[in-house]
Amino acid sequence: MSELRVIGLEGLPEIGAGDDLAAELSQAAERAGGLEDGDVVVVAQKVVSKAEGRTISLRDVVPSRSALSIAVDHDPRQLEVILREAARVVRTRPPLVIAETSHGFVCASAGVDASNAPGPETLVLLPDDPDGSAAQLRTRLEDLSGRRLAVLVTDSFGRAWRQGTTDVAIGAAGLTVLLDLRGVRDPAGYELHATTIAVADEIAGAAELVMGKTARVPAAIVRGLELAGEGKARDLVMPPERDLFR
Amino acid sequence: MSELRVIGLEGLPEIGAGDDLAAELSQAAERAGGLEDGDVVVVAQKVVSKAEGRTISLRDVVPSRSALSIAVDHDPRQLEVILREAARVVRTRPPLVIAETSHGFVCASAGVDASNAPGPETLVLLPDDPDGSAAQLRTRLEDLSGRRLAVLVTDSFGRAWRQGTTDVAIGAAGLTVLLDLRGVRDPAGYELHATTIAVADEIAGAAELVMGKTARVPAAIVRGLELAGEGKARDLVMPPERDLFR
């Protein structure tokens, strides 16, 4: 029987710059019964960014003229930070700014977020290299647990055409992120030529269901998958030449 | 401890028009240990459509002039069916046609699919009323099991900006599809004003991870959620006036 378990990791302390996030995750996993070979450890971007010091105080931000000109319902200092993080602004409808980040992700506010920040007037930015963040966490968690693991770093993104956010992978290490079924045939022999499944994003969404947004459950274990591999979350970005919605 | 279980429902027979899909799902669930109160039964659109007879033989299709003019790498009869199912063509890049369906969903080929079809030269269409399909399945499954259940009907959709498909909800009954956290505050008191989570789509993606595309696992149970409600999958469609990507 195919079965998946998604286990929330509870009781993590508030994470700050320089904290040993892997050690905290490892201890939380022990309290949840311990890690097993093949587990995917899913970690919310917010705590990864905080551990890496990827936060900025609005008090240190002087808005540029372009931020002042766009800001309608925004604090112009917050918009200044969004514009700094954005490689390209995709759409705006105040106060919504949808932008492409330096990593190629298209999301609200270029991933800049004021919620669950370490203090008032403080913004949390995406990690500089989320695939690298996932790889580092994976190495440390494997060392601490003695288990063969995968790690996803996830964030909540809106979508075109559909309401609400779903969690997606912005960093990955140790697993297949895109399951390519091209060439595979259905029971009738029909080739599934267009089918590549973004399994990393489905895992991210599954983990979100136990993580919640306000409870201190910033991580989860997803158990029962057989997706060992070396995919990167950057592989999930649609290449510009194939992107019909740029 | 917050924990979710996702259990694939195996051993279903090939489903055809008029078959009692709810009875087959109920028997498969019994083999998997039985249904419990609060379970979400996730069913792939393909088997729902087949049970409802929502298939069409290409032999019965005469392509219109507009289908003939657009068809490049397509069978023009298949394109004719896609155009009939489409309320609006959003983008084309042969052989890809991204269209809005009568339900408001934006997806490849207006949901028309040749894979896992009941025969060669046969296409499977989306259900006429997927929320209604989910509601009917829910009523029958609750009667058969004596349990309080929710049902999602799901399909694999591509996304703007990101590679690969993820499964999303196109029909829903008995649960909250959008979890609205507006007004909820984070531990620091910051209001999560922009946060509405498309939990139904996250559940759909979680189920896909055990369902697969070629194995005969067209359904799954998702257990451990507390999302009872009366949301409809049509609520997941972004209203045109709020849609920045039409």
C-alpha cells in the first residue's frame, strides 16, 4: 500500500541570526520520533532566512525616488526593499507588487515579508541561495541523524488564475524535484508526452497543511516517498524562452 | 502532534460510463482499512469523467475551419474538441493550447486529455459540474461508510512561471477550500492580511504523490485535517476583475 506521512515539527524556539537551525530541527525531529532514511525535511523559508540573517530594519532604509513614486498603500521604505530584491517587476496593483526575484521566482513582493519577522519595522528577505541553504541543512541533518535525507526550503506563493497561496519549493537538496514521465506509457500504451510533475511543489504544499502560519510549526517531515535525486529548486523556474506568461 | 496520512486507494477496476464509482471507491477504502470521520477522499478527474460518460471518440468529430487553421502539431479533430470545451483561448504555442474552461479553470487543452482514455482515438473531457460530481460522490460515500467525509475531484494543471504540473482541486464537497487567515495575527501581533491558503489545492497535490499517473491508483484518502466546511472548487477561480494575468 502506498502511504505518505506528514509530521509537523513542533516546539522550535524563535530562530535568530547565527542560530544552529539544523540542531534545532534535529532535536524537534527526535521529539517526533526521530528521522528515517528517505525522509524529506521541509523547512519554511522564514526560519531559514532568519538563521542566515536575511532580515532588514526599515529604520536603515531610505526610499529611492522610484519607490516613492510607486508607493500608494505601501510604506515607501518597504517598497524600496522590494524593488532592491526584484530583478523585474511583473505586475502591480497597489498594494500588490508581483516581481521576479534574482533566483527567477515570480511571487508577491519579491519574497519580502513583514509577517513572523523578528521585530517590528523588520522585513524578512528570501535566502541568497535557497538551494545552497537546503544543501547545507541536509549535510548537517544527515551528520546529526546518521540518516540519508532530503531537504526542501519552502515559501507561500500566489498563482495566476487561482485564488490563495500554496507552498512551493524555493530550495532543494537530495531529491527529484521534477518527475519526468515523458516516454512512460499509460496502461493503453498512450505515451504521457506532456507529463512532468513538480513533485517538490506538491511535497511543499503537503507540508504546509501541518505547518500552519501562526503556530510555531516551521518544519515538517514527509515520509514514504521514493524520490532520492539531486534536483534543485532552480530547475522549477520556467526558462524565459518557454515562459508564455512573462 | 500534528500529523497527516495520505493513503493510496489501489485495486480499482477500469471505470466506464455508468459504473458505480462510489461503490468501487468504498470497497478500495475498505481494503485500505476503512474510512474515518473527517477523511478527505481525493479522486482523479479522469475516473470521475469516465464514470459520467464524459468522453468523445475522435471518429465522431469533424474539425471546424478554425480548428484546421490553428492545428499545427495537433490532430485537428482533437483541437476541435479543445475549442468546443474552451470558453476562451488564453495562449497558444503549438502543440500547447492554454484555455479557460466553462468552469473558469485555466489549463492546458481546456482539460481535454487523451492519456488513460478508455480507448484509442478517444478523449476524456472534464466533468460538466465538478463540484456537483464531488457532492454526489460525497453523499454516496457517506451513505456507504456511515462516516462524515469530504471529497475532492482533482486534475493536473500546469502553472505560469514554474515547470511541471501539480494536482489541483476542480471539484469539492464537505471542506474548506480556501483557509482565510486575514485578521489572524502572528506571535508578534502582525496581522497576516494577505494570507489566504488554497488548502484544497495543497491536499490535491499531496494525494497526487501517492496516486501516480500510470499505476491504477486513481484515488487517495487524506486523513488528519480539520477543514470541514462547504467550500466549492469554483471559489478557487480568481475573479476576472482581480485577475492580473488574463
